[in-house]
Amino acid sequence: MEIHATLAAVPPADGPTALTVGKFESLHLGHQRLLRRLAGHAAAQGLTPAVTAFLNDPGEVTGTAASADKMIWPPADRAAFMEACGIRRVVFVPFDAAV
């Protein structure tokens, strides 16, 4: 599995990629289903299953974070769980005003 800390660190893809983007602060059952479906679709189409996940809560930037909002798992734990769901490439990016 490839894990990258910035978009600039991501090497060119070997081929087409199936990608999902999200906060993925934890990997609850809904996230697991989404990632497994993505991995299954990617395998059937000959694509690399990939995730772009945010390092921080987007609500911190937009001003919409509730007091309960937080990143539950650190990136290494999130990446390990994504790999268990069949994801082969993960890019963690900070959510900022530019995003």
C-alpha cells in the first residue's frame, strides 16, 4: 500500500485510478462499505483503488465544526483500516482555505 502525506508527493499513477475523497475520521460501517465497493469496482475495471482523506476536520476551516467533531483515528490507523478494505493508495491532505 502507498501512503502519501501531500499531493505533491504522489508519483504518477501506473494507470487509471478509482478515487474517493472524504474526511474519513474513522472507518465506521458506512465508510467500510464505501471503500470495499470502491475496491471491488476498481478490481473489476483494472483500476487502482485510492482514497484522498483530510488530515484535519474541514469544519475547523469552514467554521461549521461542532464540539463533537474531531479526527478520531490518527492517519496511520486510518490507512491500515483502508488497506484492510482493499485500498492500495492513500493520500492525506490538510484541509485548508485553498481546498
